[in-house]
Amino acid sequence: REHPELSGVRPAMRIATAILAYSFGGLTRRDEQGGEPIATGVTETELLSAVVSPELDDITARAVLNELRTQCLFLHFDGAHYAFKTTPNVTQLLEDQAVHVRPREIEEAIEADLVNRLSGRHGAIVWPRASQGIPDREPRFLLAYLPLDFAALSDAGQEQQAKAYFTQYGDAPRRYRNGLGLAIPSREPVDTLRRATRYLKAIALLRGRRQEFNLTSAQVNQLNQRETTEKTAFESAMRDLYASVWLPAFNEAGLTVEKVGLAGRPLQATTVHERLNELLTVVSPPRLFSSLRPAKIVELLRLGIGDGENRTVGVDQVIAAFYEVPGLPRLESDAAIRQAIAAGVQERAFGLVGRAGRDEVTRLREASGYLVSRRAVQIGVAVPADSIEPVTAFLIVPEAIESEAPPPAPTPDQPQPAIGGANPTPGPTVVAPGATRPTPDADRRTTVRLAMRMTRREIFASSNALANLADKAGGIEVTVEAEKADGFDPAWLRNAVLEPLEEADVRVEEQG
């Protein structure tokens, strides 16, 4: 069928006839069991010199000879000579044993081999029999390897079954559908895989009954060669078995199936799971990601102050959104979300609240107040990703974080007490320079003056409050006085204080 030009040559008949001619008469030799003399037979070199001609090339003849050796029931090969005999060879014995291998044993052997290959691969599900065989609400990407029977379905039947996996978890709707992919078995390798498995099991049975069948060393060698051939066929079929991944997608018609295939794609990986993982993560455009940018969380979860935006969102809601909604980036695990949250907190893209009450959350969502005070929010600091608790933690936009309340203003006839000690002389002065001063209401102050004595820790803690005041006034004036009994080192003062202020574009005038 593959080479019509050989139809008149009949290479199998030509080679078999030549072997048969060498199987009669001529020199004889004792078989290894010391029995009756047997025909010498013919070596491969002698055989090819007899049959190769302009019509039958050497490569084709060798390929046909190999097929004859594995299929002819009375053709014997002792490792050097070919000869026909009236007793069946190992091939016939294998055929007799293969009859006893049940289809269920074949399927179980292939499944066990696949389980062994995928052992230790997180998210790999082997041969789910129904939709409930694939877990739901697990915050990681799951790749389900469908059983061989799936390949026997029609194209329409396969798509219908795939949609059932994507949308159902038993009798309930599947929630984390964006975290699921299906590895689809190809039709072509299935028959080869089943056949190779059948004969490998038959070889194991025959080897276990070697004494019963009185196998010779030549037959054992032939059995070993056949085992090598079948193992090669098994490995080749297993490598080609899963050549595409199906993913859920949405269009105007609703849920559809995106099919991503290996065909024509150069991949570095050679094992089953790694090949498909490379297909999803490396081949352009990638469909699966191991990292996430904080800005993507802000964009997709609509974090903001405007209409239709959310001031806060639970970490568990963030995780659920990425795994529930097809079209959002598919993530290998929720570790990518935790790391993005940690980065977003440090970059001040949003704040993190470790724990909040239901009433506080409701107030914020109704825009009736702030979630928690500034002291309860982590923002601008390093947060360990593995310390984020999805059930209780919330993200909050910076604009919705409550500012620190300023200390009460002193009465005109009472000086402002210093924080942490006696009144400083003179204290820092805070005013709004150059601002137009409208006529104030009776209860509104046009000037704010605060005197404070602060430690290093208190300066960092109060930076947000001073920034709020500068934002409202358009700028503030700060007078700083520091004393040290043994004096300040000039080089240190320049390097540690004055130069950093200059680099921050702060206008500094030294006094005294």
C-alpha cells in the first residue's frame, strides 16, 4: 500500500522463498540440544546477496526481513541463521500467550505506566473516569490526561465530553474552570500502544514458563530481541500519545474549546508532562504563567475609588477570580498571586489588611467610611508571601486608607507639649507658604504650627501625617534643630544628611 511500485516485486514472497530454499538439504549441524541434525539455514548477508536486485533495494529488503521475523510462525532465527522448521517459533508461542492477555489488563498496564511517568508532577490527573475525578476549587493549574477511550469518540463527541469536564464537577457546576486543561490522546498511537503492551505482557508470561515450553537459548535470545522491539514501539507510541491540550475559552456563543497542539512546534523537553508544560508556558503565545504583576491585579479586579471600582477586595476573591473566569491569565498556582500581592504592597500599589471584621468591610464597600486605621494596614513594607492568609486578608486601595489623626491643637495661652520630653526650643514650624488665604470659617484654621521632639522611629511613623498636610497646603516649612554634646562630624553630616536632602531636591538653608 505504501509502495505500489513493489506490487510486482512481491519482496516478502521473494525473501521467504529464498529462506525456504536454504532450509532443505546441504550441510547439516547439530542443534544445541543435541537432537536431530537441522538445516544450516542462511545468514542475512547471504540472503541479501540472493534477493537484492534493481527492483528490490537493500533497505527495503532488510525492513521486510525484520517483519517476517516477527510475524512468520515457523521462521526460526538463532542470531545468525534464518531457516523454516516444522515446529513453531517464539512468535507462535507469543501469539498463544497473547490470547490470554485481557483488554482490561492492557489498559491497567498502560495506566500504571503513565502514573509512574507523572509521579511527582503537581497538578497532573491521570485518566479521570468522570468530571468528579478532577478536583475543583484547588488554586493551581490542573492538567487531566484523558483515558484512551476518549480517542475513539467522534470529533463532536470529544468536544461535548470536554465541555462537560470544563463545566461540571459531578452534579454541581465547576467553579475553577480557568485552572483546568485536558491532555487529549491521539487516535493514531493508541492501537500501537495497546498492541505493544499486549506482547510485552505475553513475553513476560512466556519467560515465566520457559521450563514448561523447553525454550532454547536461541529462542530466549529471539524473545529478548522481540521484547526490545516492542519496548521501542511502546515508548514511541507513549511519546506521541498526548500531542495536544484543550483549554476552556469564551466567545459570543458561550463556552468553547481552545485547542493547542504540538504539531510543528520545536520543544526541548522529551518527557510527556514536561513537553505539554513547555507547550503551555514557553511556546508563543504562552497560555500558562508562573508570575503575575501587581498592576494586573489592580486592573482586573478594578481596584480604585471611581464609579464601578472596588475600594477593597479579599485575597480569597482575588485567587478565585483568576481560577474561575476564563480569559484571565492562567496561573500555575496561587503562589504567583501571593508573590504579586507582596510586591504590590511593597510598591504601594495597594495595602494589605491581615484581618478585618465584617462590619468594617461592609462600611467600606458602601463608601461610608474607612476599613481600618493606618496602623492596621501594611503598605510600603516587605511582606512574606507565604504569610498572607487568603481567608482573612484584604487588599485596600491607598486612597481608602485612613490617615493618622494629628495631635490636638494647643490653646493660645498654653504651649504645645513635646512628644517624649520637655518642650523644644525652638520647635519645628509647619506652615503653608505662598498660599492664598481665603476668609476662614469660624471653626477653620488657616495656619497649623506644631512643635515636636521625635526619635528616629517616630519620624518614620509620622511621615504619612506630614505628607497629608503638605498635600493639602501645597507645601510645608520645616525647621529642624538637633543637638549633640560632643558635636557632629562634618563629613558624616554632609554625607548622611545634607547630600541625601539635596538629591531629593529639598531646598535647604542652614541656620547658625
